[in-house]
Amino acid sequence: MRARVMRGALTAALAACLLTACAPSAPSSSPSATRQPTSSASSPTPTPPPDPAVDAVAGMSVTEQAASVVMGHISGTDPVTLRAYMQSAPQGAPLGGFILMGGNIGADAAQVRALSDALTLDPALPPLIAIDEEGGVVRRLPWDTLPGGQGLHAFDLTQTEQVFAQRAALIAETGANVNFGIVADVPADASSFIYSRALGADPDSASSRVTAAVDGEEGVVLSTLKHFPGHGAASGDSHHSIPTTAMTLQQWQAGDARPFVAGIDAGAELLMFGHLAYTAVDAAPASLSAHWHEIARDELGFDGVTITDDLGMLTASGVPEYQDPVSNAVSALRAGSDMVLMVAGSTAETAPQMVAGIVSAVDDGRLGADRLRDAAERVMRLRMQAAAGR
């Protein structure tokens, strides 16, 4: 993270690695401020601190690495069924994540906690258990009566932070450790489908509330910014189409980028890529665009976990080349996503098929083994961080 102490009580070695050796280098506007003075006396190169995530992934098979970058979903509240699902990938490799939807939510937090416990095959290394808990029109927990989105537009920043802190506590009670709940999109106008869900109607208000939201969730759940690079400029609903915009990169940088920059600077751990196309930047949807992943990493300095929006939305778009969720998963990983999410149309067989497809792509060279390993390491670091916070 660029501007925030890491959450959770991670080991000193892991923290040191994330802050130094594992973080991508970014150009500095003042090279002289960071350049070390030269010395005529040679000094030994310091040994990089050990990285537990790298060591853990090094001991995994390709199948285990592939399973670890898949966040799947099936409906139901039977703990036995859900536990079996988490180890349904080839060779019994455990899935790295699960998203709780309405069909997984029982009568109270204790019932959901029992389900989360069943999803956790190894308490020392829990999966990333996510939930869409924005508040307002998008919420999975019926007992979350806190405002969200447009309902927060009249709140000041302190109140906004308090709302997200309270919501994070509600989520943590269920055993979930990731909230897909911070909408950083800047709606073009009130007619946008994302308007009621956005934290601000302009870049300034959205940026300040995104920061407050990340601060509110800090140390309780892992924060996710969505839907990068922003739905506001692209008209249409990505649940059943590929919204497009001709906005240039420079225009984006001056406006719609700013809430994402604010959230990244505040320390959000995940960045969700949307299925929308800025055609002046890349004709492909951002979720499948290597260029947009490079922008997030190299220009915005994001060093956390990148995750796709629901790949089932791509299959529902009607675009012929996006009809295969397995192919979509491989394309997303190749573009730079660290984790692939599948919800709409997902069955008990979908996640295992995605895992097998990712392995096959590595075997035949369509997906680089180093790209999969890098993704698995980033996900592993976040899972270790979640474990430290349990």
C-alpha cells in the first residue's frame, strides 16, 4: 500500500516484504529525494526479507495455484454442501474465495457465521469470503439498515466513515472478510444506473467519501473499490451489456480516476475491474484489458489484489466471444487480474471447470506460469492478512 499502514497483525517479515521487495516500483517526481548517497566503500547487498506468500505458493501445484485465484459461488445454506464445494476443484484443490449472495444468508449473523466457518477449510489460511454490502439498494444482510450510496450524499465525512465502520462490524460478525462495498464510480448524471449507488455525484465528493469509506472499514474487513475504471462515463448496465465510452485517458485522469486514486491512497486492498470499455484507451472491457491493469499498477500505484467483476455478466452481454466463462477467466488472468469472480449462472461445476481451464491454459502456453504464480502470491498475501486479523 502506498499511503497506509497495512491492516492486521501480519508478521514483520510479510509486512517488510509488502512495503519493499514485493511492491512494484513507481517513478518518482523527485529522484534526488530518494536516491541514496554514493560511497566509495562497497557494502554488502542486504538480503531481502523472506516472503511467506512466495514460499507458500512455491509449494503449490499448478492446480492448487489455479484454484486459489478463483472466487466462486453456489446458492444455499447447507454447511456440508458449501464445504464440499470449496474442495471440488481437480485434485481437491481448495478454492481461494467465495462470495456470499442472498441465497446464502440465514436469519441472523450467527447462521451466516456457521456457513463462513464451513467454507474455511483451514482456519490458519481462510479463503477470501466476500459480500456485496454497499448499503441502500445493494445489500445482502437484511439487518443492515445503514444508508449507502445516494443516501450518504448529505452526510459529512465523519458520519460517512462511521457508517462504513458500523457496516464493517456487521460484515465481520458473519465471518466474511472482504466487502465489495465501495462504489468509486462517478455517475455522468442522475439517469445513470449507478447513480443511486455512487458515493458522490462528482469527482470531489466521490473522492472524499471513498477515502472515508476505506478508513471506516480499516482493520475490520478488506476494502474493495469498484468498478474500475468507472461506470459513470460509460452509459448502459454491464449486467447485460458492455457499456462503452469514447472518453480519453486524459479526460479520465482529470475526473473519473480521482475517486480510485483516493481509495488506493487510503489503502484499499482490492480493486474490482468492471466490464466496460473506454474505446479510446482499449477496445476490450477493462476486466480483460492488459492496458487498464498496467494503468492501475504503474500509474495509480495499486499493489493489492485485482479482481474481476462477475464474469457471468460477460456471458450475459450477448457478445459471442464472451460466452465461455472459462475462456473469460483465462483472458482476465492473462490481462493482469489476480482473482476471477463467477456468480451469475454459476453451478457447482463452474468453478472446477474454471480451475481445469486455467491449468490447461498454463500447460499449452496461453497463460504464463509466472503470471499465474504472481496472481496466486498476491491472493495468498491477502489471505494471510485476513488470517492475521481473525
